[in-house]
Amino acid sequence: MKGLFTALILSLGLLTATAASAGSGGHVGDTAPDFTLHDLDGRSVSLAGLRESGYVLVIFWSTQCPICHHMLPDFKRSYRQYDGKGLTVAAVDIGLEDENSVQAYALQYDLPYLVLNQDNKKQDLQLDYDLIGTPTIVLVGPDGKVAYRGHHLPDLRAWLGPRHQASN
């Protein structure tokens, strides 16, 4: 009986690990799945194109996410501190709201960084990046590899170095 129980637990573990790895991406060390989305002006923007300027801080968010809203000052601070210094901040809306709602939110809260949204690609992004909640923050290196993934802003000095610190 004990052997059967152990075999069952091992089988469940293998099934869970297989399911978790199937179709999931955007984890530390993985190559970040590329995407092309519209910005608020309707222009196409790709992750590959953004990486040409250095690191890309991708913030998967929603206008309906209270934690995302609470973190806006931190997102703006990171943008101001590192803009033009090897980091692009791109907020990718994956919520249920439509493009007009995203645009209105970005204007109302004066979001200075790149905001991307394309209603017909949200489900693909959720699957490609194995997203289960917002905010999910992914730092993609110039080489296309995921350097950080989490629900809080990383200490960007680890990748961009102290030379990029804002003077106090």
C-alpha cells in the first residue's frame, strides 16, 4: 500500500510538472516569448524591437487591479530613473477592459511610459507568459532572456548598475 501511495504521489508530481511547463514561458532563464502589440497611438511595438535599447521591464497589469494602481508611483519612478539609460518600461494590459478604457486610464493617471494593449492578443500573452495575476513583472535582458519575474519591482541596480542611480 505504501508503494502504491508513493507511486501515486510521484505520478501526480510528474503530471503537475509537465502541465506547468507545457506552454508556459517568461520564467527566469527562459527566452522571453516575443510579442507585437499596439501602443496607445495604434503603432505596432515588438518586444524584440524594444530590446535593441537594452533591458525591458514588462509590467503585465490591468486598470482594474488595485495593486497595480497602488504601484503606479513606483513604476513612474523606475521609468524616470532609467529612461534612456538602458531600460524601457512597457506596461502591457492583460485585463478585461477594452482599448478605450486603457487609453482613458493612461491619460487620467499620466502614465509616462509605454502602454501596450491589444484586445485580441491578451489570451495569448496570458498563456505565453504563464500569467495568473496582476501585476506580473518581467525583466527581459537585451539577449532576450528573462532576468527577473515577480509581483514586485526588482532592484534594477542589479542589472543596470549603480552608475544609473538618480542623484539625490
